[in-house]
Amino acid sequence: MLSDTNEMVSRSRRADFIAYIALIATSARNYTHLFLSTGEAWYYSSRGKTEWRFLSAKKETVDNLLFGDFDGDGRTDVFTQIGDNWMVSWGGISPWENINHSQWRMKDFYIGDFVGDRRADVFFARGDQWFVSDGGRGPFVPYAISSFKVPDLAFGHFDSDQKYGNDEKLVEPF
């Protein structure tokens, strides 16, 4: 177990370290946590205040991962696409499980709760229309017509109920 961020940085070049960290939110309490991929293993720090905890000896790096609570258990799951297959590591600790497939690429995906069931969905922006896959397991269904793609959009939780995942919304650029 790595004791602190400085120890992890000493094992890697500082510039590489920054590129491998992702901020993730846990649905149960809506805290922001840190996820670290070294290219050899995954680590997690609760709210960025605890020591780094080993999750898994997976080699996928943050630039090839997305995060969301796909099973609604309150833990953040890790999502990637290998070929056309959508893969999830439950809580970042399980082996990869194939949950779906798509010819579309992950660079055009965003993970959030778009159907309001407190589970992560996969949002896809094709460039002429938006789609959502319910829980990442359902087929893509039309969501809205727009030419904007994921990098052009802002996503967030916009009501005051303090509950994660029942109103993921997006805002088109002006």
C-alpha cells in the first residue's frame, strides 16, 4: 500500500502522475475521490484525504476509462471499451465484465444518470443526434437532436435536492 501522494509521485515522473489521476464522485454521498492509474495498477484515495489503497492490477490508464455507478450500489465502477465491447470493473476491483457493445467510440461518450434511476447511463453524441443507453446495458435510444458532441457540452446536477443521479443534465454552448 502506498502511504501518500508524495511516495506515488516519487515512483513516477511528476508530469505523468498528474495525467493519471481522475476525480470521481461516489453516488451515495456525492464526495469527490481520487483514482490513480500508474499503467501497472489502480489506486483510490477517499476524498483525497486517505492513503492510496490498491484496487486492481489493471494496466488501463485514465485516458481510456470512464467512471459511474452502473449497478446502483453506491460505489464507482470503472468503464472502458475494448474493440466494440463495453467493459465494467465493478468498484474498480472485479475482473472486466462485458455489459454491452457498440460500434461508436468512447471519446463520444459521457457517463451520468440520464433516466433518473440512480444508475449510470452511457450518453453518446453522434454529431447530429444524442442517444442514451440505460444502465449501459440497454441499446442506444434517441435523447435529443443536436450537432454538438461531448467535448462541446457541460454536464451537471442542477437541482437542490442534493441527491446524485436523478437529474443529470447537459448545457449546450452559447
